[in-house]
Amino acid sequence: MTARVYQRGRPGSGDHPCGLDDYFWPLVEHPTDWINDRNYETPEALDIQLINGHLRTLLEGGTVEKPVFSFKEGRRVGTQTVRLQKDQVLLLDCLHGLYPPLTEGLDRNAEFRVFVDACNTLYEGDGSSRRIVLDTDVRLLRRMLRDNRHRNTGPIFTLLHWHYVRAGELFSILPLEGRADVILNAGFPFDVPVMHPLLCGAPPVLPGPDALRDHPGFLDARIRLERLQHLLGRTVGISRDALEDRHLIPGNAVIREFIGGSTLRLPHNE
């Protein structure tokens, strides 16, 4: 699930993308829990004051030194000089883009807010069970693939971390959905079959049945893993060769962010 906010200058030709994930505080500044995990799923994991100040400066025609964050290193590794051209639109991409303090004091008329969700209403298997595939499970599968490929994070850790993701969604994402001007559905019926060969192939990304043996207290993770295994066990996936077919799965399809082969430049996925 993700939210995007468009901060508009005067209508013109082109936009300037700005990923707010670069404004994360270094991970060493986040407190750790009992398994050495950190809750960076809250808006406060971002340098909100710096974001707000940079937005003000950019919309007033000034120049900022935007940080560049490395998720594999967990810290800022440099800066990028950013300045909007006269008629450019500033495109903000952020999980917490609708969180009010980020844009506090800015002209509401200069914003157009888009909420992008992945909401599929699908039955498992052939539909005879009448069992609905949960949106949260599809997002968890997506994140397992992305974290494993681009975040230097294994699937077990993603699973153990997921309770932070859900808490963040329930606190500062879903309640703010109504602030959006437009809501888009970025979920597709083929998401699970397309991810299947990567999650269950050789080597598999999805953890096995005994993966949580050393974490007996994580009941939430265990329930989710059992549900994912059940879902994928009832899914017929496409072949790995078919994953490379851009006639079958376009290079600009949202799912490409997670399975690879995107023709779009994806920050932090390179």
C-alpha cells in the first residue's frame, strides 16, 4: 500500500519525481526491539521537519540538497541538488504521503493527492472454497520479494517485521485515505500467479514450515506464514520464462517493481 501526493507548481510540461524514502533517519537512530528489529513503518521514521522545509523551498523556487538514502546500508550516503523548473510539477512518492505534518503550512490548492492501494477481491483456487484472498497477504508476498532483492533483508525477517507494517497502516495510512483526491487500485488478478515461480521455485523465497521454529512467540507471523503457504499451494503459477515476456507482463506494470524487469526507473530498486 502506498500513498502519493502531488505538490503542484503552475501547470506545465513535465514533473520532477521526489521519493521521500530518502528522508529516513539512519537506522542506527531507531530503537531496537527484542529481536534487533526496528519500527521504521511510522511517519516519525522520516525527517518530517526537513521534508516540510524542503517542500516550502522548492515551491518558492529555491534549491535544496535532498538526501540520498541507501536501504542496503541503512543510512544516508549523499545528497542530490534539486530545483524545480518554472512549470514543473513536484511528484512526491511516499508511503505516508497523506500524513498532515509533511505538508503543514502549504497551500492546499497547490496539492493533488492520490492514494494507491492494492485491493483484489479474489477467491482462492478455483473459487469453490469461497475463501477470499486477503489484500494484506498479497502485499506481504510483494514485500518479501522486494526486500529479498533490493533491501538486503531475508523473507523471514520481513515476516517477523510485518506486525510493524500493519500497525503503521492502521495508525497513519488507512485513516487518512479520505484525504485523497483520487484512489487507484494497483492490484491485479494475476499478481499471485506471477509471483508464484519466484516464491516457490528453486531456490524458494517463501520460508518453509519450520522457518519460525526459533521464534515461538510470534503467533502473528506463524498464522500469516501458514496462510501464505495455503494460498500459494492452491495457486498455479506461470513459468519463469514467462516472467521475462513483456507482452504478457508489460514493463511498466506495477508488479514489475517486485518481480523485476521494470522499464521504469524505481528509486532504491536499482
